[in-house]
Amino acid sequence: MGRITITLDNILAQRRMTLTELSQRVGVTVANLSILKTGKARAVRFTTLAAICAELGCQPADLLHYEPEPPESPESPGTE
């Protein structure tokens, strides 16, 4: 299984906006946005995602990226 990475920090930098400013604009605590930004969030509400996208003028795909796991390499000969 792969993993989802969050690029909120990149979008904020492009928009020259702080996490605190985004928090005030979307009504989500700085702490919750920080958890999302650092990739430690286990879930995100669609309403929160929609509010962030509306404020930043972006799409969910601009914030969320899927990274597949690298394929497992076959065992080297003689390592049985």
C-alpha cells in the first residue's frame, strides 16, 4: 500500500499566506491545520478540504498526492 502526502505548505508559500491566516479564514484551528500540513492527520473532513480549497483557489489534487510503495526487489541469489 502507498501513502498520501500533503502539500499544504507548498500552496501556502505560493500564496504567501501563513497557517494562522488560513486558520482564521476557514475556521479551522491552527493546531488542526498543522497536523494536516505535517502529514500526521489520519483523516480530513470533506467540508474542511472544501473550505481550504475555496480559500486557496486550488483543487484537492493540488493538496493531496498518492505515493505508491516501491516494488519489492526479488531476493538476491544465494540469500535463501
